[in-house]
Amino acid sequence: MIRRPLRRAFSYSERHELLRALGEARNLALQCAQSESNMSELRNKCESLCNAVDELATELTGDASYFHLKMAPARPA
């Protein structure tokens, strides 16, 4: 019986690097989408890319709003 070679592990540092690159790509896609008209095909593609990046980030981190701006916690009075 022939055994299949073990799959290479995807390390924590590689996951972090992937998330960094996805964040950069998402920011550039948002800038591109905002520079286009509402019905532009390019805008639709950029928005689709952002959605795909968000889905992948959710899969990697478990946080659906990983790349979304988050408000700072309020200070107790």
C-alpha cells in the first residue's frame, strides 16, 4: 500500500502573514470601489473581493468582523 505524504502544516506565522496580505488587498479593493460609480462592473468586482476576503478571514479567525472598524470600549464613569 502506498502512503500519501503528510500535508504540510500552515503555521501560525503563515496564517498571520496571510491575514496581513488579505487586509492590505481588502483596503485597496475598497479604495478602488469607492472611486468608481455605483453601477460600475469594477466596483462590483471589488466588493465581491472584499466579501471573499471577509469570508476567508472568518474561516481563519472565527471573527466575522475581523477587518471591520471596531469602536474603542467606553470608559467606565
